[in-house]
Amino acid sequence: MPPARPSTGPTARIAQTDSHLAERLARRERQQDLLARFGISALKSADIAALLQQATDLCAEGLDAELSKALEWVNDADGAERLLVRAGVGWNPGVVGHRSLGADLASPAGYALKTGEPVISNDLGLESRFRCPELLAEHGVKRAINVIIRGEGEPFGVLEVDSRRDGRFDTADAAFLQGVATLLGAAIDRARDAAERLRTETLLRENEAQFRSLANLIPQLTWMADANGAVYWYNRRWYEFTGAEPGETEGWNWRSVHHPDHVDRASDGFFRAIRAGEPWEDTFPLRGKDGQYRWFLSRAVPVRDRDGRILRWLGTNTDVTEQRRAESRVMEAERRMQLALRAARIGAWSWNLEDDRIEADARLREIFDFTADEPIRGVDVTGRVHPDDQPRIGQIIDTARRRRGEYDAEFRILLPSGEVRWAVARGVVTDGTPERSLTLIGVTWDTTDAKRAEERLRLSEARFRSLVEATAAIVWSTSGAGRFETPQPSWSSFTGQSFDELKGTGWVEAIHPDDRPHTSEAWRAARAGKTVYKAEHRLRRYDGVYRDMLVRAVPLLDTGGTVQEWVGVHTDITTRRRAEEALRETEERYRLAAQATNDAIWDWNLSSDRIHWNEAVRTLFGYGQDVSETSASWWMDHIHPDDQDHVVTGIHAVIDGGGTRWNDEYRFRRADGSYASILDRGFVLRSPIGQPLRMIGAMQDISVRKRAEEELEAARLAAEEANRAKSLFIANMSHELRTPLSAVIGYTEMLEEELADLGVDSMLPDLEKIEANARHLLTLINGVLDISKIEAGKMEVHGEDADVAELTREVAATVEALVSKKGNRLAVEVADDVGAMHTDVVKVRQCLFNLLSNAAKFTENGTVTLSVERTSATPADMVVFRVTDTGIGMSPEQVRRLFERFMQADSSTTRRFGGTGLGLAITKAFADMLGGEVAIDTAPAKGTSFTLRLPADLRHGRLPGSAESSPIRLEELPPAQTTRETILIIDDEQAMRELLARFLHREGYGVALAADGQTGLSIARQIRPRAILLDVMMPRTDGWSVLSVLKAEPDLADIPVIIISSRREKGLALSLGAADYFTKPVDWQRLHRVLSGLSGQAPGTALVLMEADETRALLGAELGRDGWQVAEAETEEEAFRRLAAATPTVILLDPFTPGLDGFDFLKALCRNPDWCRIPVIVVAAQEIGRDETEELRGRVRDIIPMAEDGSDGMIEELKEAIARLRSPPPEAGKGAGQADGTGGTDG
């Protein structure tokens, strides 16, 4: 029966479509089921071969194919790629494991591998994209599908399904096949990881077992820790050293055997290494089982898996205790070892001379500054040789190459950075063979440090030789056994011993016999103990003289501790020994003096601030034994509170200001609480560089003297008060007597005239006697008034120019009648060059009247001679008047009382010759006021000669030691100008201060006064004077200390300082910065010249306060002509407006100006500190009374009355007063008999 034909109608086609859909759906379900089954298997299995086979089976089943295979991507030794059949279904024997397919893009499998895309070929015969693999053709494959096998890393290979039947593989089939390949790739990754882990763990277990076995054999303390650093294993050596039980120090308990001073640092370092995953190294002490600590070098490195994860830490502890001890014991060995270690950093290299390639290790690359992976050629290395060395090195290399010999050279390397280093290279040329080229093999090491060390050593040796040659000490060296084995020039030069005499132990012969035993014993002990040798002995010099020596020697040890050499020095201490002996003797004398004196002697150590006292501090002030040594604060606390400031300030000014001597008076508290008056003196001891070290002094109890001084002072004040009362009484009484006496004389003269006119001559003799006695009484009263004024300091000196010859003849003419009364002859002798003088003419005339009157009174029928001459015997020109008589003369006793007031030679003289006894006293007082003196030369019955010596110029000259014009009190001096023309006087003697002040005021300077050094320094800082006159010998702070402070302060250093002292220390003064030096008594003319050289000012502004009249106009015109600017005012309001606008240089004031109360103006002026300093000169239009004069005293600089006979004299006097304010006047012009300016100098 013929077969039925398939239906071709619509129904049949629909049925056929449904059948195909059902088949595809069933196929997809089956494929999903197979994927699920394979996924479960892939998760469970780690056998890659089994997984590959299972995958090929499932793929053939899922795609209903006869053939399938799994291909692994492999690389051959020559680098060729291929796909090896690792598993398969349906292939002929010998295919799996042996046959391969191409892995290139021309192969379907290779294309899938390279691109990662599925490759579907449903007709390989017609495939134009790829060639048909030979294996597929052999098995009649018509269609194939290929997908890549890949997990997370590199591709494993290709999964391929093949069929000999016609049909089609679609994309769903490719998706199924790719799903299997993806699961297979993941499974292969897991299997490989598991295998690798297993292999690694096995290897680690084997290595760890091997490590533990080896670790137990090495001397280091070895340990292992987990990834977090907890130690879980130690080797046997750890337990043997620490004595710990197993488990006792595991984890982090290893800290228990660490030294507490180092454990935290070590732990922190290990923690940081763990966190960073970097190797760790540290050195620290560990405690052994004996309780002793030893130093260990500890190192640890991390052990990682193939992914870099840290699995554990391996560590070692190496005992370096002996190494550290050796390092600290041997310095010289360490230096040499360091040089050797640096030199041992050798770089190895191999230079192929044919292709110029160099193989080098890391050290050589470091030496020549090549990077780690940089290829090196010979030309690169020689190119870094210093250009100056390249020709020589090239020649050495060529010679070694030609001769097949050795290569040895030292050269410089010029690095790319510009640094130059030294190196040594040594090598040998090996012959070329068919297998090996001609090669230069060698080593190179850096010798830069050695070169530099050699240079330093050379310089050090040169310095040492220079030191030995230059030093005054004896430098020597011996062998390690302590024997001289080489010449010792320094020793021989001093002792005179030759080398043959001193070698071995011959040097001992130069040591004093008494010192040899202890010297030899000290030398033996030092050699035995390898310690520093120290001794003192006497050493014979070449001239036979023994000198005291301090000897020191040190051993030089090698690395093994053996003495190689001794180096020593002999230092001559003879001078020091003598100084120490002298110091001991001095201290003994000091101790004996301290015991013998009643003063409290103290020794202040300035560095420790402790004071040592002698026994007197207890006997004088009642303190106990506990005050034999005290702090400096104890002494200061016992000073009276009112005295502490000046005492502490004064003593520290000396110490800190570079001074040496200090003295002061103060009150010191006794143990019973009372205070003793103390004179304390101290001397500062300083180091050679001026550093204060100690201060030694003595406290003298002057309480009794102080009480006596206080009593004397009280008595002096009482006497002065009584004297002032007496003078006031005499002045008042004399004033009251002059009025009636004037009336008596006046009426007597009137009666004489009237009686003469009436011709009544009988009464005239009586009236003449009345008149003569009245006039005698008036003369006596005038003398008393003069003496009273002199004592009260109210007698003023008014200088004017006078012709000396004319003055002399005028006086002679006046007294000639008086002289001739007793039959005497008056002779006048005037030198031709006597010239002129500037002085108070009235007082000079009165002095001459008194002397001539005195001569005429005591001479009968004789000669009275008045002579005058000019002399330059003193630094200032002097005019010398002499009154010589041929009268009765005087005895020494009479001369002694001659110048006392109201005194004459004796009572008989008074009765015989008359007189008040005041003339000579007034003459001497006037002479003193004028800067001169009165001298007498007499003998009984041989006559008398009075000499009156006066300065030719009252402004410039004063005899040294002459009394001042009046005893002006210090507080009555005019206030000092705080300008650059103010002179500061620092002197503790009031008389000297007043004498200097009076001279300076007369010369036109402002004056500031200080009675001690500290006050002087304070004033100097406030006013910055033009110059300073400084005394040296002062209490508290002496002049040298003040001078040092002045020159140390920048604001005061440029002020000229003139030293005035009774001692001759000019060199010291000038070296300390003084501008000049004067010895007492002062050379006034020279002082004037010195100060003139420091001064000089231009005219300023004058404010004139007086009524607008001809006098004011004349003043303004005259001042303007001299370059002054003149401002005028008539009222107080106008005056203060002028002052506010500009401060004048001087104020000219008429206190009686209408509309201006001059006295109130002066008070208001001084309320302003700036205005109070302005000098005021009073130009009075009317007479100023006594009370008004007293009120003006201290407020004004000068008082000039307006002239009654015109203004010329007043103008000149005013100019002189202003000149005295501004600057010292010029020296008197050279005239007849004047000094040439080369007067005496001070030493």
C-alpha cells in the first residue's frame, strides 16, 4: 500500500506549526532543566576535567547534537596560541587531549575566543567567514556553534557543539550554550582558587614546619604572629632566654618582658607597621630569666597570599648587647669601622666589551646614579667619569683590554646633579669564547668619605703638629707599654735630654728624686687600669731649675681594648703654685686680721649670693653663731628701711657698672632691734674678663662718732644762729648810730663855720675835737657794717676796668697828707708793664687805704713805700701791690692775731696809736672776695711789708685755695639752666661744689649740683648737661663707677666728663673715656679754656618787660645790634602771650613797670616748668630794698640798677650779665705781662 501523502492544506499547516512550537518549547524547557542541573553540579564540584566533560555531555543533549567539545586556550613555548580539545562527545579516539584548533580570527572557535561573541555556522561548506577546521571536516560536521568560556579573569577557552545532520542552530541555542559556558567559567575559577588555596596552604604548612624546625636551630629569638599582630608561636631560644612558659607571652603578653621605658614606643611602632602592612624594625631591651636586660634588634615582615593579603607576621630578635657595648667602648675603632663599612659598599658589574652592555647590581647603579631599570652601556659609565680623569681611565681600560690583564683605577665621578664623588674600580678582562664575548668583570666602591676623612686627618695632623710646636706645654707619646720608643722633640727641648737619654724609662731621671715614687706609682696604676694618668711633680729644666708640672695622659685603645699608644701633656703650673701659696698666705693674713680687727668683715660670693661673716658680726651686733654665713637678702633685710634704697642701688651700681670700690654709711639692725650707724666699705673681685666674682668688705660701727657729729652739728647751728643774731644786732645798731652821728658832725661843722665868722676862736679847738671823735666813731661804725655785710654774705663785688698805675697814684695822692703827719715820706713805684685790671676798684682802693693808713700809723720819721707790678707766676696774671714801712714792726705772736677783727698788736699799741682793729680784717676779707690774698713780712723794729696779690681779671683768675666772695648757701645758687650749656657738678664735698659752682656762674654757665654718684646719674639723665665735672673719691658710688655708667648709656655717652681729683690718675681717666683730668687745687684758667672749647651758642630771643620809654628803646636797639631778636611787653597778660608763642632765651624785667607786678609775675612764671628755666635779669628803674632783694634771690640771675648818669654803664653791665648766661667769655687779650696760655698742666 502506497504511503499516504502529507496533507498540504491550511489545517495541516496550522497543525504542523503548532507541532514545531511545541517541539521548540519542549526543547527550551529541556535546556533550562539542563542548565539548572549543571549549575548545581558546578557549585559542588572542583574537578575541572569532570566539569568540562559534564558540560559537553549536557550541551550535546540540550542541542540534540552528535558532537560537542570543550577547548582550552593554551600558549606554546614559542608563543603560538591554539585551542586544545580538553573534553568532548562523539569524537574519534585520540582527539580529546591531543588535537587542537586554530585560535586566530579565521577559525570559528578562535573568533569566539577573541571577540567574546557567539559564532553560529549552519553550513560550514558554504561558510565564507571562516575556514573549516580540519578536525570538523574529518568528522563530517556540517554545522557548528561556538561560545567563549570565561569567568572573572582571563578566558579559559571555547565551548563548541557540532552536528553532521542538516538543520539550524538559532540564537536561543547560542544563549543556552553561552549559559552553560558562563556557569562552566565560574566553576573553573572556583576550582582553580580552591586548588591554589590548597596548594598554598599545603606549601605554607610545609614551609611553616620547615621554618619552625630551622627557627629552633638559630640563635635569634624567633616568633610568628597572626595578621593582627598577636603572637602565637615562639622558637625554643625565646623560652630559654625569657624563662617564660608556653602560652605565657602569646598574644600581646610579650610586652611583659620589655623594658618599661621602651615598651610603649615598640608597641606603637609595631601597630603602625601592622596598619601600613610594611616591614618593622626596632631596637629595645628585653628582660632575661636572670632579671637582666639585654638589647635586641627586632625585625618583622608580613607573609602574604597571592592576592597580597597578609596571612601572618614572621619576626626575629637578634641580641646586639655586645655590639652596643663595643660601640660605646671604642671610639677610634668605631671611626675606622665606619670607614671600612662605607668602603665595603661595593658595586659589582660585568662589561661586555663587544656590544658595550653592562650588567650592574643596585650598588653600582647607586654609585653612578642610574635608576633600577635603566639599561647601562659602557659609554654611559665612562661619560660620568670626571672630564679631567676620562683620558687616564680610557687609557687604563685600553691597556687592560689589549693585555687581557687587570684593571685598577681611582677616579672622580661627576653626577648629573653636579656632585663630585671619588671611586675605585678593580677588574679583570676574560677572553672571549664562541659562547661568551670579551668581558671586563670587576667591582667599584665609593671612596668619597674616605677621601674626605683622609683630608680631615691630614688637616688634623697638621693642626696637631702646629699645636705641639706652638704650645708652651710639653706634648709626648709612648708605646702601649708606656716606653718612649720615638724621639720626643717637645720633651727634649724642655729637659735637654737627648733621645738616647730619655728612651725607655730614662725620662724618669728628669723628675725630682722626691717626686719619682708617687709619679711611678701613678703611671703604673694608669697603665694597669688603662685609665687616664694624672700626676703633679717637679721636672728639671735644661738649665737645672725644677718647675712644677701638671701631667695628664690618655690611652688610645684598639677595637679589642688593647692600648696602642699613650699621649700626654706636661703643663707648667709653677706660677699657679706660687699664686696658690700667696693666696694661702693672704687668706691666713686675712683670717688673722679679721680676728684682730673690731670691724665686721664679710665675704660675699656673688654667684651663690652667700655672705661669710667673721666673729665681729656677733660681738658688734649681738648675733649668734648661726649668722657666720647668711644670704645677701639677710644683710639687706637688716638695713634700716629708709637706707635700703640708696645702699642697694649704690652697691649694685658698682658691681654692675664695672667699678671696684664701694662705700656707704647706713643704719644696721642689731640683734636687740636697735640700729647701729655703720661705715661699710667693699672691694669687688673680678675675673680677667671683668665678670664680678666676689666682694669683700668691712663694716665699722661709727655710732659714737655719729652721735658726736650730730652734737657738733647742733652746736655749729647754734653758733651760726648766735653769730647771725650778733651780726644783725651790730648792723641795726650801727645803722641807728650813724643818724645821730651824722647830725653831730653836721652841727659841729655848722658851729665851726659860724664861730669862725664871729671870730670866736677859743671854742674852735673843742669843736674840732668833737668832730674828729665823731668821724672816728663813724669810721668804726662803717667798718662794723662792712664786717657785718661780709659775714652775712651780702657784700657784693662789682667788676670794672681800671688803669692800675692811675689807681695807684690816685690812692697815693689821697693818703699822702696822712702819711706825712708823722714826718714820713711816701714813695710810689709803678712798673712800666703793669697795664689794666678788671676788678672791684672801690674795694681795691679801700684795701690800699687801710694798708697805707696802717703803715703811716706805726711809722714815725720814716718811709712808706707803695709799689705795684704785674706777674705771670701763676696760671692767671696777677697784680701785686706792696706797702712797705720802716716802722716798729711786729712779733710772730702779733702777726698770728693780726687779721682778727677788733684786734691790734696789743693794748699798749691801741693806747699809743689808736685804731679800730677792723682795717686789716676788712682788707683780708676784700682780698679773698676778689680772688687774691694778703701776705705779711715783718720783724720787731725792722718795719713791715704787706703784699696784696689780686687777679688782673676778676672774671678769669682766682688764686687756688682763696676764699669765696661770700658764703652763699647751696640753696641760694641761681637755678640751673636745663640746656646744653648747663654744667653738672658731682662732688660729695659741699665746699668744692660751691667753689666750682661760683666759678661756673661767674663764667656764664648754668649749674646743676649732685652730692653723690647716683643723684648725679639721675640728674644727667633728666637734663643731659653740656659737660660734667666729676669727683673720684666719693662714698657709695665712686667716680670711676659713675664714669663707666655714663659711657655705657647711649644717651649720655657723648657728654664730656672732666675728672677733678686729688689723686694723679689721668691715664686711667682718659682710658675710661674722660674728656680731661684736673688735680686739686684746680687750675681755673685751664678749666676755663677746656670748658670754652666745649661751648658756643648763637644769640637768641630776649623778652623785655618794662615801660615803653627811651631806656627800653635803647635796650632793644643795642641787643638787636648784637644779633638778638627782641620781643616787648608792658603787661603781665601780654608777657604770657609772648611766652606761649615762643620761649625766649632770656627775660629782662623791670619789676616796677606800671601795670605789671614783677614779683607776682616771677611766681606765676615758675608755675610752668618750661618757663621757670628761663633766666631772668632784673633791670630796676628804682632802688630795690633789702626785703625785695631777698625775695628776688633765687628767682633771678642778676640785678642791674639803671644808671643815674646815663645808660652807657647800665648797657655794658647788662651785656656782661647776658654773656655770662650764654657762654664763658673769651680770655683776656694778651697784654703786657700776660701769660702765653702755656700755663701749668695737671698730671
